[in-house]
Amino acid sequence: MKKELLIICDLGHAGHRIPYLSVYLSRKYNVTVVTPSANQSQLEYLGINNKAFFSLCKPTLFPMKYQRFAHLGSSIQGVYLKCFRLFEKALAKRTLRILEENRVLRSYSHLLLDEPDISWLKSVLDKIVKLQETKKFDLILSSSSPFVCHIVAFLITEKFDIPWVADYRDLWSQNYNQKATNQVKLQLEQEVLMASKLCITATHGLGVSLSEIYAGPIQVIHNYFVDQVGNPSPFDSTRPKFIVYTGTIYENNQEIDNFLRALQDINLSQVRYVLQVCGYGCAQIREWYTKRGMRVPKYVQLRNHVSKRESLEQQARGNILLLFDWKINLGVESTKLMEYLPKPGFIMASGRHPSSRVAEILKLSNRGQYFTSQSEIVSFLRAADKDESLLYPERNDSYLAQFAFIHQAKTLEAALERVVVECQQ
């Protein structure tokens, strides 16, 4: 008989990862995924056509009839805003009541009220409690970000004594995008994680960080790629080559200066390379030029608003896929690297740490190269402009296999099975 598995996540953040894993795990589990509301187009993009294993938890939202009138005039807008603020206050009070009823969370309730997606708390708890009446879950898997997914799992495991596994794609109190660690957050996280049977992280580096606040077992399960490793498209030698970057750029935390200066150098007399940036990273690129009193050059193409699907399609067309490593060596292989690995383009990583995890993967997979200086980037781009074979070296497919979906799915399945068996003993 199949066991009942509850997965708590935000599909908007998790992307394809959770739906793909859910389908794989459904061989041994009846899988129920609880997530904030998602529209039909999002579900179709994520490949969720058969919803038999899937439960959507939709928070109680402000009535749409007020929103329909919000654009009709300032007086009606004023009424709408007043009603909306009353709704927000009422929702915050209900959330606060739930937090203060828990022996651990009551001391941190005001901190948690500022957490993203905390308004989801009451509706998701109500949904899971109702599901538990018939499902009788054997195991909980919560995946963050956002951290509220772990808060929900903690409350459910406390209420029903169900084994819980916490999956970290990003750290919370120790997150490397924060200027300093919030010690109150860290203490809360320690107390919450004490209830989990296992923590899963995306990299060994994140596992080391998590071990500072969690004494239980930690399993590394990498981000993975799903696509088959592709073959490079033929180049058109009469046109510039395309360098593609997709997603967000954290200018204070990532090394972007070397690459942008190198791009200026290589295109000084003739445009040999065109940079295409898709998504939130456009703002940081524009700001970089503005700070230096320059206009964004014509060989830099910025597309602010693109769907995830368009972003992945753009990656597949790129001759070079650009990756900015972290200024501090975190031992992290990014989700972006996993998106890039199966694509045909050469992966160019710019950073400060030639011994970093990103550099190691690129070297062992032979999928690209790690550059630590402007001059290195310029030299390579000049050489590749003359000899395009440099952009498609022979890949080490046997090494890449460890990052494929099927390998990581089997690793997760085995880790969950160990938790179930240990809790039954």
C-alpha cells in the first residue's frame, strides 16, 4: 500500500522541481502538494495537467467585486483602500492568534508577521487539517523559500506528530544576500528545525552553514536539470555571437564588473558579441552604466519582462551563457547553473574564486570556464571569435549525469524512505 506524502511549497518559487519530483515519488507515495494559488497558465507551464496528486490552497482573498470598482474614481478607490486595509488587519490578527497559540512561535510572532507569504498561514493550515482527516499523512516534506513553508510544516508535525523533512533551496537566517545575520531569526530557526527528522540542502556549502544551527542529519540533493544535454547550433560567422544572461543580478554580491568592462574592450572597434539580458537583471545592468556616466550601448539588449518559458528559450539560443559567481565563496552551485548545463551554449562564469563549486563543476563537466579577471575574459572572447570550436568543447556526460533529474529523484526517494523506516522502529 502506498504511503501518504504531504509536500508544502510555493510553486511560484519552486518552478518545475516539485511537480517533477511529485510525479516520480507518486510511484511509492500518494502525493499531495499544497501551495498558494496558481492560475491555469502557470500550472500548464509547470506541466501539471493531471491534478489527481495535486491540491491548491487558495488564501481567502479580498473580494474581487471591490477590485473591479477600484479604477472608477478617487472616492471609490478610497473606499476600496479602506476596506482592503481592514481586511489586511483582520488577516494579520488571525495569523497572530495562530502564532501565539504555539509554545515556540509565540515569542517570535511579531518577527514572523513581517515574513513574505505569512498571510497564507491560516488558510493552508485549515486546508491541511481537513486533508488529514482522510489522508492520514505518513510524511511531510516542506521546501523553501519562502520560510513560511517550514513554519506550516512545523505546526502540522506538532499537531499530528507526523515525521517532517525540511528541504532548503535557499537559507533563511543565514541567507548570503543579507548584510548581517539576524540573531533572533537564527534562534527561531534553530527551535523550529528541532522538530524535523532530516534537513535537505542543495549544496555541500549550504549544508555546512545549516549544520551550525541544526544538529540532525543533513542530506545534499542538488538542483538538477531535466532537459537532455543539447548539441550546439551552427554559428553564423557574419553576425555577432550572442551572450545570454537570464534572471536577477545582485550587484553588491556578484562579480559583474570584470565582464562588462571586458565586453567594452572586445567591442571597441567592431561589435563581435551582443549581450542579451532577460528579467530583473536588466535594472542592475542599466544602473552599472548610469553610475559611470554612460548610456547602455546598442550591443546590450535588455528585456525586462519575460516569462520563465521565454527565459529558458533564450538560454537555448545563446552562444555563450553568462553566470556571475558570488563575491564570497559560498560553496553554492546556483539554480542558474543547473538551467545552463543541458543547453548548447558555452558557460562563462565570472567570479573571484577559481576553487569555488561553480568553477569545479565547469572544469569537471567541460561545459565552460571560470574567469577571475577582465583580461582573461577579453583574451578568451578574442580567441573564440577566431576559433568558434572553443565554444563547444566535448562535454563530460558521465560527470553531468549526477545532476540529471533521475539521479536526484532517486536520492530524494531513498532519503525519505529512510526517515519513514526510522520513525516506524
